[in-house]
Amino acid sequence: MSDNATLPNILQPAATLKAYAPIGVKFWENQETALEGLKEFADGWFARRHKGMQAALEAAQHIGDAETPSDIFREYQNWLTREMELLAEDGKACQQQMLRAGAHLSAPPEEQQVPMAPAHPSARPEAPQTNKRRTS
């Protein structure tokens, strides 16, 4: 047998990989989109934590300057209210991030059909049978 007869079999995996290349590109584009969304969520979370820390610091200073137990309680209540608002914002941001990710994952795939090359020339499909008989 000559080497030329096996050359198409050697090239077949490369052709198959080339056919799947758009799927790989789409996968990494989706990864980039997911990472951008997670970065946006994380940046917002850190900003809210910073606001919460500032509110706690101010509350601690006001509690230290309070003259009556009711002043202490009011400062504590104000701080707790603000902290719960920030926690609710965290939940809302998380929910929005999950909805965006879910919408992205449930989007219908693009109309792409990847051709499947047969593994071996003998594995090629046969011509369809029509059940018609020849009459002479």
C-alpha cells in the first residue's frame, strides 16, 4: 500500500478539530462574559461592604458620644437598618447576576451544524434504500 492512501486518514482529525473550532471560540467568549459579570458583582459587593464598614464606624463613634441609653439604642437601630438595606442590595445583585447567567445559559444554540467525518472510509453511510423494485 502506498503512503498516499493513508494521507486522508491522517488529515481527518485536523478537519474534525477545525469543524469544532467555532464551538471552542464560543465557549471562551462565554467565559469572558461570565467573568465580566462576576467582576461587576464582586465590585458592587466590595462597595457595599465599604459602605457598611463606614456606617458601623460612624455608629460606634455616635454610640461612644451618646448621653442616654435611648441615644445608644437609636444609633444601633440606625446602623442595623442600614446594614439590612445593604444586605438586601447584596441579595438583589446576586439574583440579577444569577438571572443573567441563567438567561445566557438557556439561550438557544446558534444554528451551527458541525460535520461529522467518518472514522474510516468503510464507515461512510450507504445510499438510502427505497424499496422500489426494478421492472424490466
